[in-house]
Amino acid sequence: MLDFVSAALASGRARLSAAPDREAGVTAVEYALMVAIIAVLLVGAYFTLFDTIRQRFSSVSDCVANAPANPAPAACGNPPPTPRS
């Protein structure tokens, strides 16, 4: 009878000690998912920002390449100066 009780206690301890291991595995999966989502967001933001910067540089390059010798105040998207009183 004593062997049965000690075996039952040992089995119970083994089950209880295995629970944190399972939770650690779940936590690792959650962290991996968070890292993956953050990586996807960073890559998307990088390409969006890169495209915007490329468009701005292209616009400035076209403006500089096609600028006349004495540009008008509104050339290349610059607003005309406001008169001062």
C-alpha cells in the first residue's frame, strides 16, 4: 500500500512539474508570432518609406533637370511669395 501511495505522489509531482514546461513552450510560440508580425510590419514600413523617398527624389531631380535659367516663383511646385506690407 505504501508503494502505491509513493508511486501516486511521484506521478502527481511529475505531472505538476511538466506543466511549466508546456507553458514555456506556449510562451515561446507567442513570442515567435509577435516577432514575426513585427518583422512583417517593419519590412512593409521600410518599402513604403523607400518608395515615398524615391518619388520625392525623382520629383526634385526632374525639377532640377528641367529648370529654366531664371525660374518663375511657382516653378517646381513652389508657391509664389506673398507680398509683405
